Amino acid sequence: MRLAFELAFVTSTSFASRPMRFLALDQINFKLPVPIGAILHLDAKVVKTTAPNPEDSMDSPSESAHAAKAHVMVTAQVEDVASGTRQTTNDFYFSFATEKGEDLDKMVIPQTYQEAMLYLEGARRLEVATALRKLYNM
């Protein structure tokens, strides 16, 4: 899990070209166990971004309420050395925000059906997480 977080942080920071602040680990899907000593491959991608929204700051006093956000998905796959096949073991979903309401210079625009589904899932997760953070700050 630590490696997935570090990869997600590096991916969001690289995408934004500035340090990003961790907001939440939204979900982890456990699909298969990872044997000790297995070769693990991690892949990360930014699946959704949002622009800063100053109106959100009225509902929530936290700085992250009106910051630009990036939702990162990390997929872990274990490789069977004998056959060379890979199987997905985990999916991790992380949310990051810019500092002080800065804007992201890039936005995610899906190009394929699969990217569009990941984009919509990322949008749903960001909306739910934003609503939960508002409840926590009340």
C-alpha cells in the first residue's frame, strides 16, 4: 500500500508540475492475494481532474474545498515468472489537491471508452469525497 501511495503522489505531482497535497485514499479493491517474494508491477494514471471552485469554500472552511483536485488510480499486478502472465491484485484510488487554490495547467480528457468510464468513476468518487469532507468539517 505504501508503494501505491508513493506512486500516486509522484504521478499527481508530475501531472500537475507542482507538489500536490494528499486528500484521501478513497478505496482499495482487493482481488487476489500477493505472495511473498512475488514480482509486483504498479501502474498509475490520473483519471479525473477538477478546477478550483471558490463557491465550495463557502460550504467548507478547509483549504482543500476550493483547490483543484486530481484523482489517481493505481493498479497492482502480480507476475507469474514461469509463464510471464500478470494478474491484477489490487486497485487503489487516491485524491490529491493543489496548494492554496492553485489551478492545474492540464485537464484529463478521455480518448477511449475505457478512459471515459474511469473518468466518470473518478468524478463520482471526487463528488462523494467532497461531500464527506464537508460533513467532517461541520
